[in-house]
Amino acid sequence: MVAFRSTDTSGRTSGLLLRCVLYCLLALGLIIFDKRYDHLGEFRRFLSVVAYPVQIAVSSPFQGWDWFRESVSSRETLRADKAKLEAELRLANFRLHHRQADRYRAGRFFLAGDAAHVHSPAGGQGMNTGLQDAWNLGWKLALVIRGAGSDRLLDSYEAERLPVGQFLLRYTDRLFAGFARVARGGFVSKMFKTLFVLVLLPRAMSSPKRRARAFRIISQLGIRYRSSPIVQEGKPSLDNGPRAGDRLPDAPVTVRGQPTRLHHELIGFRFHMLLCGPETAWSAADILGLEKRYAGLLSTRHLSRAGSESVLCDPTGSALALLGVRDLAVYIIRPDGHVSYRSAGASLDGAVAHLANLLAK
């Protein structure tokens, strides 16, 4: 990492850190996700940014997205002859580490965040991963401490989050290695620029589906726990929709005639049983009995095309289709928004048994 002070031709002086990585990531985001711009032209400009990191570092301080877009488009603010390096203020070595703990739990001890995995900052994945580690462990730990959850919940923390850390290390390592090869120059760098960046990647990212998939990976919204020991596919099974362990997709619904979102209605520190289909398919007494048994731990909502005031109404059927529901289905959603259990039909037997394995009631 290098910190220095630069003075442009107008005499203005500013202190700054090298911001090459930040600008490269912003340029990549502009290229991939902004549909208003020509991808090939933007990739050529992106290469010019990668090729002149010092010019970026000594340019004007970052002034927002519009300024950055203009800078990438016109190169005027990136010209090295408009800046003068006066003196070094600080020099330091930055070492990259790719390490992961073998275990995330040992009895009463748990590891999360940087204590569990250390990796390259490439891709900006570290903070989100640490937060998701803490959230995954937090709701489970809270239930067990309250005496409302079984120890199986705590065992599932490592089973769910350790594979995510492994993928993260592979992903960031490959991403950084790619940037390093480009920065070193030579034959590999030339081929990467001319073939992959200018030809293959623009074509690949021209697909909305591929752009959406890239966004889900970077945002970590695509993380799923299908192999977790505490999620279950019930019988009869659903052919489509999010599987047990997947994040519940969001969809527009209405409550009492007011528009809202499925995620908004299923928030709170508890499990949510989502009964998909007409209200009359389930016994009100059975549902009330479950809610009393798991008081404060379980809430029940109906998702249907029409119904009473408390029903999550889906008049177009879009939410039901997103969940893979043709007729009737039962979903149990965890406090972290992932599907804990699902089955087709109206039977609650599988759902009741699943809850009994997780909750101490």
C-alpha cells in the first residue's frame, strides 16, 4: 500500500491512498450492470483503467458515481502529466493470506468472520461473509440459550458455513490471480485483454440471466444450505420452487388490500409456516394448537389467491408460481429467511415432525 501527496497543474494538493482496486471494481460494475452503455467500448476503457493505476491514484478524489463514469469515458482526469508526485508519506507491505479454520465449532467455542477465514479482498466479499456467519450462528445460539432449540442447531452452523468459506477462498484467490496476471503484462495479459475481456466476457454478460447470476454470487443472495442436517424435503415433494436450504425468493403480495412484499410479511425472530393454497384446506384448530405449542417461536400465514383479511393475497398467482405451488404446499421458513422444510399437499405431519427435531417444546 502506498500513500502520497499529489499536486496537479493548478497547484491544488491532496493527500490520498492508492484507490486502484476500488476504481477497477466500480468500472467492472458499470460495465456489467449498466445496460445503457456499449459493453465492448466500456471494456476497452476498463482496460485503460487497469493499465494506468497510478493515473487513477493521483487523479482528483472520488466525487461520486457520475464523476467516475465521466472519468472512465474521457480519460482526461486520468492523465499522468496533470499530476506531480512530490514525496512519499508512507510505505508498507500488504500481504495476502488465504487461510481457513478446519472447524468452526469446538464444544462451547465458535469461530466466525475473519477468525474463521482470511482471504484476498478481491470482490469485496469479506464483510458480507462475516455478517452472514454471525447471523447464521446468532439465531441458533439464541434459541439454544433460551432453552427453545436443540443442540442440532449449533452443530449445523459449521455444516452450513464452512463450505461457504471454502468457496469464498477459491473465488477470491482466482479473482486476485486474474488481476495479478493482467497487471504483470506479457503474453498472458495480452491474451486475457484481447480474447477474454474484449470478446468473450462482453458476449457472456450480454445475457440478463448471466448478469443476474453474477449479481447473486457477488451479493451472496445465492447462498444455499441444501446439504444442511437441519433442512428437509418433505413428502410428497414439490417439483419446482426453492428447495429446502435455499433462500426464500421475494414476491409482491397484498394484505387487506395494501401492497406489500413476501419478505416483509415473514420477518421476525421466529420460524414461519407458510400454508400455500385456500385457507379451508387446513384445520384452524390444528394451526392454533401448533402456535400455542411453539408460542413465540412459530407464526403461521396463508398465501392464496384470495381469502380473509389476514391472508397474503396473490391474485395473479406469481408468488405461488415462484414457490412451485400448483395446488397446495407447506413451507417452513427459518429466522434467516432460508427454507427449513417444504412439502406438497395439505398434510402437516411432516412439518410437525421437522419442528419437533429442531425446537425443544
